Amino acid sequence: MRTGAAGQEEGRRWDVHGSLLEHSSRPLYLLGGAAEDTASKWLVGIWEGTQRLGVYETSVTVEFKDGGNWELEVTSGPCRGSKARGSATVSGTAVELKGQYYQTYGPCGPSYLAYSLMRADGALEGTGIGAANVTFNVSWKRGK
């Protein structure tokens, strides 16, 4: 692991903590981090949509902020009113979110939350894992 200032040499890029960001010519953008780029600005703003596990569907609102952080609120279902927050990593059209519930209702106890999403036709689609420790399908669109 390399330590010191964020840098780039011989096709490798490191963040300020010495973690290798990439080893190729394909860019990786950490929102709010040393590798932030305007290419990730498409994500900033309000997104709304559903999270589905079998026949169960929950609605959520997610706000992505300039600093790379996000906040999510569950707006329907048994966890309605629960809130989570975390950080996002963007690589091209791929978005990885990691965070935790900090205000919970119903079965959404304080727990880890992660998403692996892709931008497609103006939406974010993919999977997440949360309070039930089970993978669910995600479909979010830019809110109004």
C-alpha cells in the first residue's frame, strides 16, 4: 500500500490514504475524494424509486450530494420513516453505495446498507442489501 498524497504514476492512481484506485486507463471517481471529477456530477440530486424483494415493494427517496455523501429515506412499507446515509463511488455508469441506517422504524434496525447500481436510460438499476440481510432489486429515477 502506498501512503502520502494522492497521486498517479505508471498507469496507477492512489487516493490520499494510499489505496490503489485503479490500474488501467479506465477512470474511477470517488465522489468527494481525491479522484472526484465532473463526470460524476450526473448523480447529484434527488432520486426516487422502489426496492423490491419478491412481492414486497418499498419506496425510497435518495439524495446524492456534491461531497459524495447520500441520504436515503424509506417512504413506504414496514420501515417507513427510516433513514440511512453513506458514501458513493462512481466508475463510468456504475455506482456503489455503502452506508448505515441511523434512524429506524419497524424491522429496519440499525444495520449496514449497500447498493450496486448501473445508470441505464436515465434510471439507476441494480441490487441492494440492507436490514434483512437479503438481496433486493432496486429501480430509482431522478426526482422532481
